[in-house]
Amino acid sequence: MRRVVRGFWGPRQESAEELAARWSTMLDRFARLLPQATGTWRTVPASGPAETLQPDEPSLLTALRTARTADDWSAANGTSLRLLAENTAPGWKVEIAALAGGTPEYLLQSLVATIVSPDEASDLPDAELLAAVAESWVPDYGDVSDRAVTSALKKEAGFRIGTPSVGWLAYLSAGRAARTPAASLPDSRTLPTGGVLLTIAPPGDTATVVKAYQALRDSGALDPLPHPMTRPAL
């Protein structure tokens, strides 16, 4: 099965050192949650050779600084880093990409983890994976989803790519959660960020996800950040 764990936020200027700390914290959490993908990581640069690195702050800081030497790098847009887990168990693939630390007015900052697991694999700790992303990166919103959910939201609810969404799990920043009437919230728990983690449906139940998306959208909890963007969260 293929799933994506995502977080998105607006402009937030951060140094390479700050980004390395966020990356390291998240990879440490992922290693405990996904023992099938522990070990080293390989960079996936847009150009130039790939490099193997350890998931510690010094190694990640070096990788981020290397990314900032790319010809098309712009401090305003943020620093892009893509990592692929090495030596994963058979049938597994874990790839994580982030664009962070920038202050663009129209381009969201993001963290996207793509996880492929064998069909016979036991249930993944989706809620804890999303919590790891939320607590490491403090996004404005995020979700755990797959292609079937995205397709259903487009066809049945008018979802547009690039706007806030939900999956079978979702994360809403404190400002977004405050816009949602408590009666319409699915099961939720508050994280140390002040945002909430919502359990909406089991994987595969797209109908319930569509209903939750419509309710949250109607409440204003899924409004896009105003453009030009001036802050990281609603």
C-alpha cells in the first residue's frame, strides 16, 4: 500500500541549523515507528551525485548546506531536501521531501513522506507518523492520505490541489481547529503544538473522509492562507 504523510505551512524563515534540528527530530521519530526503514538515508538531489548520510544533525546540516549551493536555490523559497531510506525491508520504500525555511508569498512550505509497504504488512502507526510530522515541523495543516482519497475529494467535493485537505487522519493548527464547531469534529487529540490530530476514518473509507472534508471546509477550518501569505499558520 502507498500512503503519504504531509504537512504544509506558510512563510517561516529558518536557518540551516534550525532545519537540521527539525529533520533530525522527525527522522528519529520515524525510525522508532518504522523499524523496516531504519538506518542510513540517501539524498535525491535535482542534480549532482547522491550522498549517503546518517540521520543526525551534523550530517543533515551538511546536506542542507549542499542543497543551498544548487544553481536554482533561492533563500526566499526555502531549502529543498529529499531523502530515500536505504536498506529497507523487502517491499518497503520510504521517501521524505521537505521545502522549508523560506518566506515566499505564494508557495507553501511542505513536508511530504511517501511510504510504500507490502500488502500483507500490518497496520502502520499512521496517527503517530502524522504526530511526528506535526510536532517536528509545526505545520498549518496536514494529513495521511492516498490517491483514492484525493480522487474522491476531487470528484465528490470539488477539492482543488494546493488547498487544505484531509485524509483518513488530519492535523489542524490551533487557529484552524478554533474555527470548527466541536460537534462536527471527528475524534481528536490536542498535540503540544496547540493543534489537533483528527482521526476521521480507517484507510479505504473515502466516503467518511469526503463528509468530514465538507464539514470542515464549510466551517472555515480549511480556508487557504490569504495571499500574499504573511504568516505560517491561519
